[in-house]
Amino acid sequence: MISSKNINTKIFFEDARNSLHLSEERKDLLLQIADTIVDEYLDREKLNLNFICTHNSRRSQLAQVWCFYAIDYFKLKNLFSFSGGTETTAFHRNTVKTLQQAGFEFNVEDFSHQNPKYLVSFKGCKNSLMAFSKTFDNPINDYPYIAITTCDSADKNCPFIPDAIYRFHLPYTDPKTSDTSENTKETYLAVNKLIAGEMYFLFEEIKKYI
């Protein structure tokens, strides 16, 4: 087990929402995504979300984990969170560390120096999330799904995602630029908090209708 301190994920999540400042353009995009999720969910009664970024190592993993948490927090059923990339790398160690700062626990399910598999959990959760770097069409990612790309390169390099019902581009600044700097922890934490806040906003809206 990779342990974390006794941090309250719920408090981190709610604080991220309370400190969130959205431009009108960003708010409209999140509301559009929420409306589409609601419409498809009500039609299908089950829906998968697949967060996609080039390496599936940072932003798409953060989005998947916070989506996973938000589904539980708002007590939503038959909504499922996945992530993938255009290529396989690894769930980056700095992404793991910043999620641990938010209270998530990481248990190594399958050790690999190149691409370990983790079971991600939080206090009170009933089911863990299997997390590792993979391509967006990996068999573990259930179909059909709404694709949400989280970085510019994925948006440019994935013009066609055949199994996506809909596709949205929700970009985030890549914290990778800080990996060799003195501000690594702060940079990752800022992106982590932003994604947490936006997932709260998104699923708070979804909860109103399902």
C-alpha cells in the first residue's frame, strides 16, 4: 500500500467547488456536457464517461478519479468513469501523490516498473477504482461512452473516436511542465483542485435531473 495521511477527501472536494471561479465560456461548456450526460442517461439508464488525454498519465487520470468520487458523492447510479490515451505510459507518480494529498488511497494491484495497476479508494467507498495507463479503446473501458478530451494534443490527434456517443473537449493545463521544478507539488495540487471543483460543478448539475 502507498499510504497517505488522514486527509478528508470530502472536505477537499467541497473546498474545490467553493473556490472555483468559472468564466462564462467554461461554465457554458460544463453545462452543455451535463445536459448531454443527462439526456443520454435518461434514454439509456446507464452511461460511461471516458476521459482521454495523450499519455493517460495526469489530467485524464485526475478527471477519472474525481468523476469516480463525484458519482459516489452525489449518490448516482449506473454512471461509470473511465480514462485512456492515444498511447500507453504510466499513471504518473506526481499524479498519484497529489491525489494522496486529497485523501485517496492507492493499493498496488499489479506491480510493474513501466505501468503499475492501482486500486484507488477513499474513506467510505464500497468499490475501488482500477487505475493504470491505457489507450482509450482498452477493453476495460466499457462501451458506449461519452468521450471528454482533457488536453490539446489529444484533441488534435484523435479526430475520430468511433465508439463515442458524443465528444467534448475540456482542456486543462498540463502539470508536466513542473516535474523538474521546485513548484511541482503546488502545480499538481492546483490542477488537481481545479479538476475536482469542475467535476463537482458538473455532477451537481447532473444530480438535479437524475
